Amino acid sequence: MKNVLLKLLLMGSLLIMASVAHAQSDEPPEGGPMPDDPTAVPIDGGASLLLAAGVGLGVRQLRRRKTAK
């Protein structure tokens, strides 16, 4: 039983490693726009929504503390 489990584990590991090795690319595909600064991170509406949610939660907590006293 232990030998069968060991063989299954080995086969599964080999299959996973083969699929990971096959999925890796040598270099990025050609074409498409290249950014001027490759380290630039676009900050869009997501960051501002997170900031607004944080401010809203902070105001809510302050109001709860004020009414609890």
C-alpha cells in the first residue's frame, strides 16, 4: 500500500512539474505598447475607492465611540 502511494505521489509530482515547465515562456511576446518607465504602477479608481472606504470606516468607528460614552 505504501509503495503504491509513493508511486502515485511521484507520478503526480512529475506531471505537475512538466506542466509548470511547459507553461514558462522564454521571452515576452513582441508587439504592443511599451511603457516609458517599466517600474511605473498605474493608480486608478481602485486605490481611491480603498482610501474612501478606509475613511468611511474610520468615521464610523469614531461616531460609535462618541455615542457609546
